[in-house]
Amino acid sequence: MNFFSTARKLLQQNIREYGMYIALFVIMIYFTIMTEGTFISSRNIVNLVNQTGYIAVLAVGMTLVIIIRHIDLSVGFLAGFLGAIAAIAMADPKVVAAGMSLPIYVVIPMTLGLGIIAGLLTAFLVAQMKIPSFVASLTGWLIYRGAILVVTESTGTIIIADDAFNAIGNGFIPDIPDIGILPGVHKLTLILGLFAIVIMIFGEFNERRKKQAYDFETLPIEMFIIKIVFISVIIGAITWILAGYQGLSWTAVVVLIVALLYHFIMSQTVLGRHIYAVGGNPDAAELSGISVKRLIYIVFGSMGMLSALSGILFASRLQSATTTAGNLFELDAIAAAYVGGVSAAGGVGKVIGSIIGALVMTSLTSGMNLMGIGISYQYMVRGAVLAAAVIFDVATRNTGK
């Protein structure tokens, strides 16, 4: 079998995993050509990453929820409400005047804790009361929408003046002192990108050795090397583009930490295997000794925490809390998860895929904005992409690929 036949076979066998990367690559090339390079400029890519942050975080949590065959519609307004709570605790005029404002190192853990509690309340309705997650989370959607209006009704917009908090959504990691090498380039970002490439290569070789030790199927060595080189080039290119502006943003750092942590949980831990087992067949998982109720609490509690983190990122980026915060966030997160390869039937999906899905949806919006396409047509295009992702899921599932 020649090289091209092998490549074609591997693509067909792994089309669900590789399809999202191909789609993102095609979208970025198309908009780069149509905008004469503006789309791929350092400034636009940095803005794109920051715009993706709060949706990507939600998409990670939504991926776990959909894997176990549930849905959470409350996450958007929960994020907006908790972002407003964080703003009130730090910057509301009445709170400040009373001398009761809280520092950032108290506000962030408090907000994340409230998110966990909110997620557990939804889980209680689903796990204990046996209420369908659609209805249980729709209840939360209504409650948190009203709660945002209540907490912001006096001022409408709460301006956040805390520089440390605002840096989360607008700041960048510091650079090493300029030593005359590569002036104008963020050198610490380049070093971190190189480190990421080394870690990726080590991880790929280590995983390959483990598979070979147990006689699992592995890629032919030629294809494996091409895969390593391709991923390294992509990481290197993105790193160079980011370094050309102001480097890696704190939002990107937060998203990377969340993505790596949840990727490790889902791929390397017993908890992750149990989540996939419940999504594949809840009854069989229960009979095998897995507590489905406990996993529902864990997954929805995690979703609540990530909703709080999303609210923090959004409030930090705007440097304020508004009455419209959280509007349609849940739909963007669900769309990102599906585009990223999560199956509507449950049991299938990857955390990294949901990040790619969020990038796909944000790239579409950014590219169409640069091309001057109206918002009405943007919604139509994004809807068509979501429909294509679900059709792709059904087609590959039915063919067993």
C-alpha cells in the first residue's frame, strides 16, 4: 500500500477526529485570502483568542454534560449573573461606600464556589427528582436571567476598576528583558511555544510506546513523523503570530489550563472513563457498579464552576457587568461542542475538540465581520455550520466511523 493510500485510509478511519481540524484550517485560509491577510494578522489572532475564551471554557463543561446525555441551558445567564456578583463584590458603589468591597483573591474563589453550588442544584433536580435536564436547566435559565436584572437594576452597568481583575480578560503575560534578539517580538511566548512542542513530541512518542507494548494498532512510522511535524508547525506558527503582537494573553493561559486539566481527567483517569461509560450506556454503567447519580453531580457541578469562570472572563474583558451579559452563551457553547465532535447520542467527544469547535465558530464571526457581512447572514452561516456538524455526526455514527 503506497503512502497516499495509507493516508486516505487513516483519514477515513479517523474522520470524526480530524474533520474539525480540517474545517478550522480551511476557514482560516479562506478568510485570510478574502481579507488579504488581515484575518491572520497578529492583532486579529490575539483578539480572536480572547473573544473565544469565555465560550471555550463553557464548551469544555458542556462537552462533559452532552457526553452523559444531558444538556444545560442555564449556563449562559448563570455566567452573566455570577460575573455581575463578582463585579458587585469588588466595585458596586454602595458596597464600596460601606467599606465591604472584597479583594480579587477572595472574589474569584467565592464566585467559582457559587458556580459549583448552582451546578449542584441543577444536578439535584436531574439526579434526585428525575426532572429532564432540559427542563431543569431551563428553570435555571429563567431564574438567572431574572437575577441579572435584579442585581443590575439600580445602575444598569457596573464598572470594574480593579486592574488585576481586568487584566484577566485584557492583559498579557510579561516578557523577559530585551537583550537585542528579535526586537519587537514577545520572547517568553516563543519560549513557551517551544516548550509546548517539546512536551507534545514527548507525549506522542510515550503514547506510541505504550500502545506498542500492548500490541495496539499505531500509525505507520512515516505517518507518525508527518503528524508530529504538522502539529509542531501549527503550534510554532500560532506562537510566532501571537508573539508578533503582545504575546500570550492571560485569557489564553486560563483556557489552556482548563483544556489541559479536563483533557487529562477525561483521557487518563478513572473518572473520565466512567463519564464515557455513562454516556455510552447509563444502565450498563449502573449495573457495572458506576454511580450514575454521583457522576451527574460531578459533571453539573463542574459545569457550574466553568460557568462562573466564563462569567469572570467576560466581565473582565468588558471591565464591567451588564444586564445583557450571558445572552446566548449557552447556544454558542452547545454549538462549539457539537462542531468539536461531541455526539448528540452521548458517549463521544473530546475536550480539545470543543476548544477547536469554539475557535471555528468564533473564526466564522471574526472573518465575516472583517468582510463586512451583515449580522443576519452571520447567524445563517453559523446555523448552517452547526447543522452540518450534527449531520456529520449522524453520518459517521451510522457508518461506524
